[in-house]
Amino acid sequence: MNLGMKSIIAAAVLATLVGCQSTDSKSTSSNVSSSIAKAVNDDARSDKNRARDQYRNPSETLAFFGLQPEMTVVEIAPGGGWYTEILAPIVKGKGTFYAAHFPANSEVGYYQRSLSNFKEKVASDARYSDIKITEFAPVTHLDIAPAGSADMVLTFRNVHNWYMGNGDEGVLAAFQSFAKALKPGGVLGVVEHRLPEHRSNEDQKSSGYMKQSYVVDIAKQAGFELVASSEINANPLDSANHPKGVWTLPPRLALGEEKAAQYKAIGESDRMTLKFKKL
């Protein structure tokens, strides 16, 4: 799917979502969309990060989840801060933003470096001055925000990591921690690499792709209800069947130059986009 067609589809999906809302909600959605658009189009964002908007569709994704500037928002495992770069300015001065990053006492070198780089990033820019950094790791570090304080918890392409590291126990513990942090009726937004339903569950162990039915079931076990799903981040060109799993595709290109043109033509992974509500 080319960029132009993908943009047209995303716009149509967003228009449909807004059109289904009440008059008051339309007004609110319009204001929120303006806030989101301003953050996404901010020249302060790096060119490298902006180049990935065509695959991550941040404007449409955050509007679909219903993000509002006045919310208390928790981003799970923000990594280098790609989404933080958009989320923090939206909420700054109006709401509260928690970045639930790797634990400071982790013995994993990559986790330590990632956390250090993230802290350096947010300390060097006034846009991030209100960020509250907390710790998150499945099973061991689950206090991502004060209990019952959050309006929205967001996680982008992380579920496979918890599954590959800790199996069902890790994924369920993660979702339960989200439920604990959220207010009743609070929103959990999940974006994840999608494994076709006809594939074996075994493929979830190493491919980086997860079945949508699995994610929905785990969320239900943790006390959530699926209220909406979207194809905003879908990519029909992605078979989810690659030599080195999802990392075969951009931006990783795990095979290096081998068939790089072919994988670049596919683009980034096919992704589910799910909106849950805490019961």
C-alpha cells in the first residue's frame, strides 16, 4: 500500500469515528485533534522520527484512543521516546504524563543505556520538563502510576517483548498493572505487531508478532473490555512470515542488505490497534 492510499484510508477511518460521536463529542474531538496535530507537526521533532509517521500514524492513532490534553497519561516502555516526543507536549501544563521506563536497578546493559539516554533526552528539552519517570517491568516492577489515577495507559509494540521474556504470566501481570493504575472507565490503548489468526501459537514465541485474539483475551482476564479496534496501522503487504521475524522489516532490516529493497517496499509491520476500557 503506498503512502497516499494509506493516508486516504486513515483519514476515512478517523472521519468515520468522529462522525459516530455526539455533537459535544465532535467539538471535543476537533480540539483534541488540533492539539495532536500541533504536536505531531512540531518542527522540534527530529526528521528521523517524523519519517516514521507514515507507518506509525500518530495523529490518527492518538485521536482513535481519545487522547485529551487534560488527561493523566502513562506511556509504557517509551524506549528512546518516539511517542514521548508527541505525547509530553500535548499533556504539558494541562494534564499529567508518566513515562514508565526500564527499572534503574536492571542488570541488563541495554535497559540501563536506554533509560540513561531517555533521561538525558528529557532533561535537555523544556518540552519534557513535566514528565514523571516511573519504572516498569513485567512481574517485578508494576507500580507505573498511583493506583486509580490514570485516564489513559498507552503501549506501542511491546506485548511481544513481555511474552517472549515471561510468557503468559508476564503479559497478564503487565495488563493487570495497567488496570491498577487506571481509573474505572479509563482507556488502555494497544498497538502491536499482528500475527494472522490461522498461524500457530508457537509463532508468537520468537517472531515478534502476536495474535489479536490473544491480546484481547489477556486484556479481558485483567479486567478490560474491548470497545473498539482500528485498521489505522494495518499493512496488508506484511505476511508476518520472515526469516528473522518482525525485525526483518524496516526499520531494523535484520538481514542487512539481503533483499533490503524487497523489505523496504513492504514497509513496517502489520499492526493491530485496540482500544480497551477498564471495567
